[in-house]
Amino acid sequence: DTGVSQDPRHKITKRGQNVTFRCDPISEHNRLYWYRQTLGQGPEFLTYFQNEAQLEKSRLLSDRFSAERPKGSFSTLEIQRTEQGDSAMYLCAGGQGTSTDTQYFGPGTRLTVL
Amino acid sequence: QQQVKQSPQSLIVQKGGISIINCAYENTAFDYFPWYQQFPGKGPALLIAIRPDVSEKKEGRFTISFNKSAKQFSLHIMDSQPGDSATYFCAASMGAGNMLTFGGGTRLMVKP
């Protein structure tokens, strides 16, 4: 158990609706990452926080996607006007310190857009 | 642009055999190479990782071999067990704490 939790574990929504996912890392994780994984593929990087600051965003993160990490603890990922192509597993990972590389993944949120 | 290429896509090994998964990378700035194991419905779990200053790292039944000049690295699972049946991902990153670039994954099945 990595100590990283995600909620909800599964989300089914209709195209055009907005959805929000939550990630809770352990308190020692000052770094927090979001990845997206489609079926049969490896995870793809979306965005990265160091404490509350969003330091990097992938080109995959369109204007419909927004992520926040208020107070440097939990993080939310919101998708507006969902499209069928957004169906994927959304993974959150936590990392500790600034000189280590290990990322600890949560169980993910499976999104299905009908 | 796929910066980390992984092969094979699937692998079937008999119990007790050796499972070998290979990865090749393009970006010579990568300096951290982890392997993750993922079971269905779960998030990836770190298995073992290596830096380019060593050519091999072993932890239990898992060994990473690293060839810097060829820009390749591989995972060897010795004495493979049915419980090792999972999808394995190689990954790479540049610098401490930076994003991971994953390979496409290898689905391993270990037959009893």
C-alpha cells in the first residue's frame, strides 16, 4: 500500500458533463503527479505539482482539464465538457523530497464517458 | 513521439522459467529507469529502478540490466511464478522528481 488514495474509483458520465477526481497522497509527498492511462497503454504524464505550485503541464492537458492542489495536500483534477476520448484510468502519484525519483501510485479512477 | 519502446507486448513463460522484457530509449538525458508492475484494476507499483552509472541491479528475483551505449535496459524475472502474472512497464525520467515517460507495457502470463 503506497498510502495514495483516489476517489472515486469508478465514474460513469455522459458526454458533455463535468467530472472531478480527488487524490490524497501521504503528508510526506510534497510532489504530486497526474497521469492518464488508456486501455493497453502505459501511463501518460498530465501535470505535476511541487507543494501547491503547478510546475509542469503536458500538451495532453487541454483547456477542458484543470488541476489544483490547494495547501499542498490533496489534489483535484476536473474535466469539463467530457468527450468519449476522455475515457481512461486517471492515476495520481506522490513523491517525497526534491532529490529522489520514486513515484508512488494510487489505485486510479476509471472514467467512462458514454 | 514514443521515447521509450518496450518489447514484447505479451509474454508467456512456464513456472520456474526466466521472463525477459526489453526497453529502448531515445533521449540520452534520461537518468532514472524504473520498472513498474501493474495488476488489473490497480495502480502501477514500483518493482526496481536503476541509474545509468551501474550496469546491473538485483533485488530478489528481479534484475535490471542496463546498456548505456545501446540505450537499452531490460528486466529479468528469475524463477517466474504464477503470481508474477501482471503487466510490466518500463519508464524513464530526466532529473530527480521529474515526470516519468512509460513504455507501452508487457503482459506477462506465467503458466503453472
